[in-house]
Amino acid sequence: MIGRIAGIILHRGHDQVLIDVRGVGYIVHVSERTSASLPPVGQATALYTELLVREDLLQLFGFPTLLEKEWHRLLTSVQGVGARVALAILGTLGTDGLSRALALGDWSALRKAPGVGPKLAQRVTMELKDKAPAVMAMGGNLTVDPGPLPSNADEVIEPAPAPKPARAASSAAQATSDALSALGNLGYAPSEAARAVAEAASADPEAPTASLIRAALRLLAPKE
């Protein structure tokens, strides 16, 4: 299993990238969102990867974080969602947008992704609404980047180091994870906690953990 690729970018397309690793070129399929975030041709990059094996085909799919890789795995567990459709959903919504859509049951958000019709969007939402909170809760521990980059094409690629603190762009995932954990400790079911946190995060995407918890608790409070 190839779990990580680090090397020099030889070619970058809208949905794939060719990475040279010590003289061997690997074609890695990525979402448009990931492709847009990669450095220019000639520079180094690193991606977590998932290897898809079929009788007549081997394909590598790349992700900037383990969190996105985990969401991709969850999406492809749904019948009718292949690896490319899962990439399209992630490329359209991102991990934060996908988690909110599933927690809130907003299947119309998934329809924005290419290749996703209303029936498939509803199926994904129904099948994953109870599974999504588990991935959301792991988010804080899966937002690390893929490790060190090679300085040139001949450098030996070392294994990824121990997880580093999440970057600023991943702070929302950390806040969501911590808020879900806090609500779980208060006795709320994962699905209802995820729905409340997602709704609170939609209102204020940059809210810190404490603010998310307070907002979620207000949403969960019995209505008089």
C-alpha cells in the first residue's frame, strides 16, 4: 500500500498531478481544490495517498491531510459513490463543508458537486448522517500536513514525522472536534451534537471551541 508520496511536481492538471520520486513518476488523482493549492511545476510537494486496485487498473488518489483521506474513504463506502465522485464532492465542499452538510442533512449542498444527482445526494446524506460525527470528532487529530518535502529529486524520502500542530486553515476542524467531545461528555448523542455544532459553525465559521459549545448548547436547549 502506498500511503504517502513526496517528490517534485513534473506536471499539474486540474484533477491530477505527476510527481517524480527519485526518477519514478507517479500520477496522483486529486480534487480541483487540492490541485489549486499545490505549488508550481518544479517544486516539491507531499500528499497522503489511497491506492485503488482493480483487475485492470491501479490508481493513486492524493489528499493534503489525513482528515480529507478519511472523508474520502467514508464517501466511497456509499453505493454509487466512486473514488472520482468522492473527490468531486470534497473538491466542491471541502472537509468543513461536507461535515456540515451531512450533520445538517443538507443533501442539496452535495448536489453542487459534478456527477452528483438528487438521488445520490440524498442517499449519501441518509447513509452517512450517523457516521459523519465520528470523522468530525477525529478532525483535530487528522489535520497535520504530510511531512517533510525533498529538496531535490534525488533525496531519500523519509517517513512522515510525528504529527505537528494543525495549521491555521485546520483550526475549524480542531474546534469542531473539541466541541463534539465536550457535548458528548455532557451526554448528547453524536448525531444531535454534530447537528448543533455544524449549525453553530455555519453561523460563525471562525468561532473558537468555547463559542461553538455555547452556541450549540443554545440550539440543543429545549424550546419553550
